Amino acid sequence: MKFLGIILFLSLFSIVSADEKLNLHGLPRPLILEYPAIEVTSLDEAEVSVRCTSWRVAVEANNLNPWKTIPYECADYVKDYMMKKGYSIDLGMVYNEAREFARKVELSGDGKDVWVFDVDETLISNLPYYTAHGYGLEVFDHDEFDKWVEKGLAPVIESSLKLYQEVQGLGFKVFLLTGRKEEHRGVTVENLINAGFHKWDKLLLRSSEDHAKTATIYKSEKRSEMVNEGYRILGNSGDQWSDLLGAAVSLRSFKLPNPMYYIP
Amino acid sequence: MKFLGIILFLSLFSIVSADEKLNLHGLPRPLILEYPAIEVTSLDEAEVSVRCTSWRVAVEANNLNPWKTIPYECADYVKDYMMKKGYSIDLGMVYNEAREFARKVELSGDGKDVWVFDVDETLISNLPYYTAHGYGLEVFDHDEFDKWVEKGLAPVIESSLKLYQEVQGLGFKVFLLTGRKEEHRGVTVENLINAGFHKWDKLLLRSSEDHAKTATIYKSEKRSEMVNEGYRILGNSGDQWSDLLGAAVSLRSFKLPNPMYYIP
């Protein structure tokens, strides 16, 4: 029975994965869970934890296909990870590494050394939204999320604010590169300032002609423009691999943890 | 007291990190542990597990600076991970994703579609060696490791053999690209065959002029040569980020787990 449970558990990952592919670029749908009610109670808590950790490692190592929701069985695991110590410890680990790199890397001093930051789940946190929406268990709802963004209430990610201030103090130019749309510039600026980010050298939001592009393509193009303008991208912090990979990649990239959603 | 323990624990990561930098390219040294005997008994087992998981995630997400040994406090954690279920579950997760990609990606059918495989900790396992050498806790000893390699006894990684056979069946050319030196070609071929890998289209080992290069540079050069010969690298499997990043990167890369050692 336990063996059967494991098989069912693994099958679920495949079901989720196949489903994602079919609907990846589909319209936002209502917040309805889409998984068959398969009995997996034969897996004990420790087993679920090991398997959900494995899933999370695969997310962070960019091994997974595009995925649309977290595995149903990992709902409690992801909630605990986000709300207890795991997430903040991981953020601290990335912060320590990024700070050490920022202090050691050689700057030219000509004002062309850049650190790129993503915004959501990198500088500010949408955890209050995801807390009310299943920590990634619900299918993403653009309209609902937009309503949250427009409140401008996303709190600071403290370790990122520390890194932000540190790299500014070291002489980096700070460029913010976000998938948020240009229409949200006002509320984004207000939110960033309220969260403690008081100055930046560029804030790039997605214009209407960039809406159809994947984040990887859009961000690669924007980074390439920076490089063409003579900037050297030394550091890049983002919670999505689409913040970090593609063209004009940074000398070093820092992947902040995010097991709640995936942006291609 | 618990708080103090956490601080000491975090400090250790920093000490390890600073130490790595100083000795990264130093000569192999005797198998002596180099860490100060700091009392961390105030951290309970669950706390250590959370923090060592965070360290492992940072390894797999390529967030860490070059590191030379695993954190002292994570010795039991890494041993358990390798010997109990964690490692094999992670291998299975990567295998599932790679297989799914291999089946879906479009092949041209002109014999130029390639899957690149690393060898150590990707196709065959040096776990018997690391079992006898602290699972990454001991400073790497080239001479000792060479003696192990020359036995030709590294066992198969079963999930990788399955992927290997599957991609060959699908029509991929299979290129093996390893940091092992050319002098070890004979024993490597023998070891691979004994482990179940019976044919390949190229087996590239490190020649003497490539010895001083980092793995990232060496492997990027070799992949660039493949691309210049007209091959399309569609898949790449490796346990080190230096197997996967740099120039001529694969359409998709698969990072196999390895918390025991780091190759720049």
C-alpha cells in the first residue's frame, strides 16, 4: 500500500506537468483546483517532506518543465516552508553570498558597473497575496493578482533591502527590471519607496509591445540594451530563472528562493 | 543559547567560505579537517537539517561561491542524504524531467542532434570513494581519487543509464564530455562498459593542454567545437554547473544532484 502511494504520488507530478503544458499560455481561469482526488494517505509525513523537498530542489535548480501550480501533496509543505524558517533562512543564505561577491568583485569606478534586481519576490514580497491564494496551489489569476499589485502594499524583503543598500554604497548602479507592466509604474514606485527602496538608476517595466514575450526573452533584450549602452552587469538578483538566463547574463547571478510560482 | 548557536552555525559557513577562497587552487593536502571546534550542540537536529537543506539548495541553485568541503555541521546530513532516500529521489526527479523533454523535443533526423553527458556523478558514481572519505567533508585529494578512478569500479547511476538508452533509442547522438584526463581513457572506457554504457558517439577527455582550464572553460570550448561541426546540443546532463554553463549551452540542461563536491 505504501508502494502504491509512492507510485500515485509520482504520477501526480506527471499529471501536473502534462496539464501545465496544455494550458501554459491559456487564459486565466477561476481559482479551482484541478487534480484528481487520489488517496495518498499511505505516505507518511516524513516521506511527503522528502519528496516535496526534492521537488523544491528541482525548482531551484531549474530542472523542471514549466509548471503552473505546486503539487497538490506539497501544499502544506510549501506553506510551512514560506511561513516558518525555511524561506527566510534561504533568503539569508543568498544574501550572504551576494554580499560577499559584491564586496570582492572589482568595480571600474566609471559609473558603468551594474547590479540588476527583479522586483516581485526579489525586492518586495507578494506573500500576503499568496497566503490568501494557497501558496501557489491555485492556478494563477492575473486579474486577482493585478488588484493586489494595485494596492501597493507588498512588504519589503529585508535581506534584499540590505543587499540593495550595500551595493549602492559600494558604487554599483542599480537597475530594476520587472515583468510588471508599464501601467503599474506609479503604484510600483510608491510600493518600492514605502518598502524602503528610495532610489534607483533605472526602473524598467514591460511595455505593451513586450507583453507577448516570455520573461526570458524580454529581460534578455533589456539586459542586452544595457550592455550596448556600455554597462557591465556584474550582479543580478531574481527569484525566477527567467530573470537570470538568456542573453547578456550577469557575471554572477543569485537565484532567490520561490517555490510558489514559475514564470517562463 | 539557541540564538548563539545559530549565530555560530552561520559564522561557520562564512569561515568555510573564506577558507575556500584562500586555498581554492592550492595543492591537495592531507585529509585533515580544518575547522575550529566551535560548540554547536545547542542547535537541535531539526534546526541543523533545515540549515543544511538550505545549504544544499544553494549548491543546487548555483548560488554558492566556490567551496572546497561541505560544512562540518552538515556531515551527517549529507551522508544521510546520499545513503538514504534523498539522493535517489532527486535523481529520479531529474530523470523524469529529462526523459519527458527528450521525448517531446523535435529531432531533425540528420544525425546532428546531440545529448551531452558528463561522466562522474552523472553516468557512474564515485560514492564508494566518498563513502570512505567523509562524503565531501575531507579536502579533495587528487592522488587518492586517481587511485580510485584507476580501479575502474565506479558503479552505474541507474536512472542515467535509462535516460542514456532512451535518448539513443530516440536518435540522439551521445557525446560524453568529462574532466577526467586523457591518460584515464582506457580505464574509463572499461568502467563505462562494465556499468552498462555500451556505445557512444564521442568520448572527450581532458588533454594535457586543457589541464589548467576551469571545467567551465574547457567544457564550453568542447561544446563550441561540437556546434562548429554542425551539431545541435539539445540536452546536457551533468552534476556540476560547470558541466552546463558557459558557451554553446544546451537547449535544456539537467543538473543532477551532488552536494559532495564543487568543480569550478
